[in-house]
Amino acid sequence: MAALWNIPAVQVATWALVKVLIILHALLGVVSYLIYAERKICGHIQARTGPEPRRPAGLLQPPPTCSSSSSRRSSCPPARTR
């Protein structure tokens, strides 16, 4: 194994691979935090209201939501006739 490290081409290729992996890892980390920040900012800009304003801590929200969803008409269009 030591004889392999004495070859200059192997050294160059190894260090190039290490550098590429370090840069890739750093970019992926930065991009993931940027996406997280964008989603947080968009959420604050849109000021979405969740179930908290309607019920205490949103604990009683699922039953009314299910009942209202099941009482609605189907959103599928009627079948076509030719």
C-alpha cells in the first residue's frame, strides 16, 4: 500500500477526490440551510393560520375537519357521454 502512495498520479487523484468531496459536502449543507430559511420566511410572509386560533392548541380540530370533508360533494367531474 505504501508503494501505491509513491506514485504521483495516485496522490493527485486522491487529493482531487478529497477536495471535491469537501466542497460538495459544504455546498449541500449550505443549500439545505438556505432552503430551510426560505421556507421559514415564506411561512411568515404568508401568515398562515393553523388550527390553534380555532381550538385550544388545535387538539379538537381533526374531528370537524373530517366531518366537513366527508359531507362535501365529490370533486370529480361527471362522466362524459358521446
